Amino acid sequence: MTDDRGRLLAGRYRLAALLGQGGMGTVWRAHDEQLDREVALKELRLPEGLDAAGQQAWIARLDREARAAARPKHPGVITVHDRIADEDGRPWIVMELVRGRSLDDLVKEDGPLPPARVALIGRQVLDALRAVHATGVVHRDIKPANVLLEGDRVVLTDFGIASVEGEPGLTRSGALMGTPVYMSPEQMRGLPATAESDLWSLGATLYTAVEGHPPFNGSGSWAVFVAVATEDPVPAVRAGELGPVLTGLLRKDPAQRLTAEEAYELLAGPAGGAGPSRPAAAGSGTLRLAEAVPPAAGPAAAPDPGPGPGPGRTRAGARGRYVLGGLAAAVAVLVAVPWGLPDSGASDDAGPTRSAGALAPTGPS
């Protein structure tokens, strides 16, 4: 790989150090010589052998990432400053430089986190997700590596495979995008990702942070697919008061999952009542911790009397378990649906790259 340190882009951004790289891009720390500040620059990496149409598809993907991250105005979402092009016409995204580790780095280096800290992180991510979803964006890749920690601030980053309302998709219909252990059951079935899918992924992320490992295990992607689609999460042993929140977010039926408002309120207990202040959402209510425990299994289980639906969300009348048709049906779906099959040579799950300056490099999913 060419050493581009010292290279000047757009007459103002001088590359200083490589921060990380993945399947879609390379992230650099750079100095903005006009404003005298440090920024993060994400460079598009084009696979070899692409024709002109394939190159344009990849460029469109990076442009969509920039627009998706720029839509929300929230301190918990990475700030996009600009989109520039180099002398070859390849686009770069200019973002704020976040100085800190990812949640993934923190858990790998320090081990499982205390439930109170995980609850605080979860509340901040939920607050950011509310802002993201309100703008018509679904992140689709919530995972510990895409949650950055800068002091007490929590930053959601890497919108590389986000879907944006009103914009055409850039991946062939039926393709699976994301990191298997953090993908929701409906994504496994090839259905479109929704705000509820992001909440599932957040539940898996918080589970990983407090337990030290993901909620579903498998010797490979296929085993993980089957586990997510048909099995219950590995029982949590460290979660404590977080247990009901994790259970509520990891319900297989998206209509039965906790809403962002319900999860936010439930996390107040483990977090000691602390968290970012925000106005209450219209139609949301306070849910007691005990109400997050799912009803007992059985044919006569009573419907959950939880609060009314949150914004843009319709709850199913019955709150029964979501049946995916058993192991055989799940495997049949996985055989029928290709994972990450691209249009024009590009794939929405081409390997998420950390899109801000956390100081440890990251690899592809």
C-alpha cells in the first residue's frame, strides 16, 4: 500500500496517520490547514478489476454514507464536515476526529463492563438512534466496533451500509448486509432492515458489552445464522438489572421488541437514573422494569399490556413468540438468500470501516 502521509487533498487536508481500514475504505487522521484542526478522512477503496459502472456504484455508496451520517443533528452521531474528491475523482468523507476507543476495543482489552456503565452507554446510543431514525435513516450495522467512546461521550459511527428513506437501494434484492452476530432475525430472512432491526442489534451489542461475548455462538457464519433465527440467546450471567432490557430487545418478532422509548426508560434503573436529557416522545410511556419480562410460554399466555406504540411503530395485537419455521426452514432461507451479493461489483456489506478517528485500526466484518 502506498504511503500517502503528507499528501494534501483539496488544497487543505494533509494526511498524517493511518487509523484503520476495511473492505470499503481507509480512514486517516489529517490536519485541516485552513481551520487548523485535526479531522478524520475516509478514503474510498475500489476493488481491482471494476468496470466504469462498478466504480460508479462504489462511489455512490460512499456518497450515500456521507448523506446518511450528515442527516441527523445529534452529539451522539459522528459529524460529517465535507465530501471532497482527489485528483482521480475518487470521493473522500471529511469527519470529526473522535479520540477514544471503540466499545469493541474496550471489551476486548478490559473485559466485560459493569451493568451500570453498559446502561449509560445504551441510553446514549438509543438517544442517537432516535435522531437517526427520525430522519429516515436505518443504520443496519449497530455493533460494538461502531460505537466510539470519547470520555463520557458515546458516538455512533460508520454509516457505510445504512439505508436512507427516499433513496434507491444499492444492493441486489435479497442480499444480506451486516455482521452476522449482530444481525436481526428479519435481516437473516432477507427482509428489509427497519428501526426495530437496529434495536435488535443494539440489544446484541449491549449483551456483548456486559457479558464479554455475543448472545449467539457458532463455529461460522452459517451456524450463527441458524442460532439467531431459531435459538434463544446464551443465558446472561453478568447482566443483573440489564437482563429484562436485553430480553426485550432480543425478541425475534420485531413487533414484540421494546421500542427505543421503552428501552431508554428501562435502562434508567441500571444506569442510576443518569443519562442524556431529551424530550419525551409523543405517545411513549414509562415502563416498569418488571414489565419488560416476557410472559410465560404456553398456548394461553396473556398479551403484554405494555405502553402504546412509539412513533412510526405499530405493535401486533398478540404478543406471542415469533416462529421462523424451525431449523429446516431457517436453513432453506439461508440457502436461498445470498449474503452480500452486490450490484455492479459493490456490496453493502463490503466490510464496515470505522469512520472516525478511534486510534486503533479495525478490520472487515
